[in-house]
Amino acid sequence: MLRIDSAIQATTQYRTRETVPGREPGRPGKPVGWKLRTTVRDTVIYDLSFEDALTTGGVITPDFWDSGAAVTFSKASVTIQGHRDAEIKVTITAPTDPNLGQ
């Protein structure tokens, strides 16, 4: 079995001072800097993307919704030389449906 999460954590450190989602549904929060650092000698390339979470609503008959949340990155791809840092800006948009993603 592949452990992709373990493979990523083994070669990269991630640091941020804060992660600020949008406070109003469907509106983006302020961009936040994320610092990535490789812990290996080789160059590492990351393609950054976001996948909206599936949320549910209803009690007796469940409904399934996309939450309406979003994450945008200042760069679509980041290349980090061995034992170096790279910084990207990340903006998180709060969920809208159903009932603020709950």
C-alpha cells in the first residue's frame, strides 16, 4: 500500500503563522503565506490543487452537496531545490452550502 501522506511528510516541512479562512460564506479570507522546506538533497516539485469537500444535509433523506469552499494558491506549481525554502500565498474561501458547509 502506498502512503502518499507519509512520503510527502518525509521530505518536506510546512510552516505557517496562521490559516485564515473567509469569515463570510463564499468570500475569500486574506492570503496567508505558507513556507515549504525540503529535507532532502534532491529538487522537489509540487503541483498544488484543491478538491472541494462533499457535505451532507437532511435528517431522514440525506442530501449531498459541494460545500462551496475554495482554496487558491499564488502558484500552480512549486519547485524547491534541496534543503531550501519556498513560500506560496494561500487564500481560503469559506463554505456556503449547505448551512455554511456543516
